[in-house]
Amino acid sequence: MHPRSAEQSFLAVEAELTEERASALGRAGRRLEEQFERCRRLARLIEAGGDTRGSDVLLGQYRRAVEDFEHCRWRLCVQREALGLYDHRWVDRVFPPPARR
């Protein structure tokens, strides 16, 4: 293989890997955002009150949503660390952890 051709092949593969890393990071961010909004929506429903039997169901859904949020946050941080981004303070500023209930 000609050195120039090998370099072009390497650059093409490197560009594809970079694109996939960015795509994976974006997917992880979107999932976290979805879970964040799910937690906020359920928290508003709980705060609105209503019948106590229904609130027990909502509370269970909220707690599961918080677990899902925490898992998605972890996945986003893993993706970031795979790219060499170790400071996750901005994640907490943009997506503050939901209150425990």
C-alpha cells in the first residue's frame, strides 16, 4: 500500500470513529434530557396533590424515573470520559439531580 493511501485510509477511519463518538455522546445526552424531563413532570404531578392512592403510584413512578435518570447520567459521564472529558460539573448544572422523595 502506498504511504499516501495508507494515511488517507487512516484519516478516513479516524473521521468515522470521531463521528461515531460524537453520535454516541449525543444519544446519551438526549436520553439524560428525556429522563430529566420525566422526573420534572412527575414531580409536578406529585406536588399538585390529589387522591392519596394515586399519589402512591406517582411516587413509585417518580422513584423509578430518578433511578433511570441516575443511570443515564452515569452513561453520559462514561461517554464523556471515553473522550477524555473528566470534569462533569456542567452536567450537574444543566441536569441537577432530582430531589429524593
